[in-house]
Amino acid sequence: MPLEGGARGAPGAVQVADRWHLWHNLAEAVERAVSRHREHLPAAVRAHDPPAAPPAQQESSAPPRTGRVPDRTRDRHASVHRLLAEGRTQAQVTRELGLSRGTVRRFARAASPEELLVNDGTGRQASILDEHAAYLRERWNSGCTNAAQLWAELRERGYPGGPTYVRQYLARFRGTSAVPRPKPAVPKVRAVTSWIMTSPDQLADTDKASLDAILAASPELAAVTASVRSFAAMMNERQGRKLLEPWMTAAEATGEPALRSFVTGLRADQDAAINGLSLRWSSGAVEGHVNRIKMLKRQMYGRASPELLLLD
């Protein structure tokens, strides 16, 4: 607001805008800008997503089986593949090893004896849930550990089994995954405004990560944040006389309506704004006393006589 009253009352006085009000007005402009681009605020939630889990790997297989059946299976597999590599036909291998045609055919198709050990029950049997392992691991890591719910979801994906088997399958996950942290909510406009108006080295790590994600998603808010930080440096270093005009030009160039409105207010009292951002004087102390008196007066309502409350 133009300082016309002060200029008329004391035409020879130097008008100095209060830095607190300049900063407060800038914060209001930033809040309007954040509200205008609020569709980018959910990016803060994605910044705290846990890193993508690696593709679900098959549970570590059991150590190689030992015993009469596994040893015989490995010997037969080696013999069948040796004779086939020498040029024998499967019929010749059948006669030479004294095995049935079906057995030789099965051994010939197996790339390793472990495949045969699985098939004959001496190794780990494949699970009908293996094809859903990646989905189950993803849902488990996202916080869904209810077997009944996961079974219902698998039924929609074509799983034909019952809930008991799903519960048994999930048992391997228990104790191996940390309890997932609740996903943070989308930050409020005022919270993001506060982050922008705070020096980066004063922000908590989580708030800084959230703000960085939002600024990466919104070039407009990134430009607003850059303007805020350059304004703060100019104000703290008392460089208004040198830098205010270039700052206003750059702020208008961002195209952000809220910043343009703030610049319009600065230009209305530009000399006072320059002095406020350049000189050591400030009415901040006076404003603090005024606010304290207002607070005390509000606290007195209902506790003092009407005559006292009328005093101003």
C-alpha cells in the first residue's frame, strides 16, 4: 500500500518499507502460486516411495539331494546324454542301458538331472503360485500382508487354488521384509509454501526431499522458488538498491501472476522498498510491539470491563 499518509505528514522523511511486511507479502504471493500449481504436490509422496524391489527371485533351492535315487538318476542322465552325443539313437540307448523307451525319452529331454529330481519328487516341486510370485512380493512390500485379501486378488488374476495354500506360501515372506512405513500424505499448500520460504539448509531432510520432488515436477514452482531465494539473499545482504530492479524484472519474466502482482505492489512504493532492502532501519520492532498489544487485548476479552476494551 502506498505510504501516502507518511509522505504528506513528513515530506522530508525517508520512507523505509518494513522488511517483515515485504517478506510476508512475498509469502502470500508464493502461497497463491503453490495453490495454482497444486496438481504437482503429489510428487512429494512419490519422493518417499521405497526403492523398487528387484524382480522377485525364486526362493533358494534346497541343497543337492543325496542318496540312492538321486545318485542313480544323475548316473543314468549322464549315460544317456553320453551315448546320444556319440551318435546312438534312443532305441539303441534303450537296449544298451536296459531302460524303457519312456525313461530314455524323459532323460534325453531333461537338460540336467535336477529337472528329473524335481519331477520324481526328490527335489523342490514347482508351485502353482510361482507365476504370481512377483505380484505377491510387490503387494507384500507395499504393506498388504492379509492372506485372504491377496487370495481374492489372485482369484481375479486367474489363480485356481484355495486360500490355505496362499497363506502357506506367504509364510516364507514373514520375518524377511521390514514393516512398510505408511505412505506420507500429499502436503498442504501452506506446508509447501513454508518449505519454499525457508532456507534450504534449515529444512528437515524429509521436507527438502519432498520440495525437491515438487520442484522437479513443476518448472513454474521451481522458478518461483529461485525468485524467493534470490529475494532473501538480497534482503539479508541489504542489496536492494543494486538488485531490486533486476529482481523485479526477472520475477515478472517468470510469468507467474502472483509474482507479477507482488512486483506491482513493490513498484507502487519502490523507493521505500529499496530503502527497506538497503538500509539498516526497519519498523519490525514496532510491528512486534503492535502485535503483542493486539494479542494481549484479545486475551482480555471476557475478562475486562467494556470501558477498558474500548481503549485503543
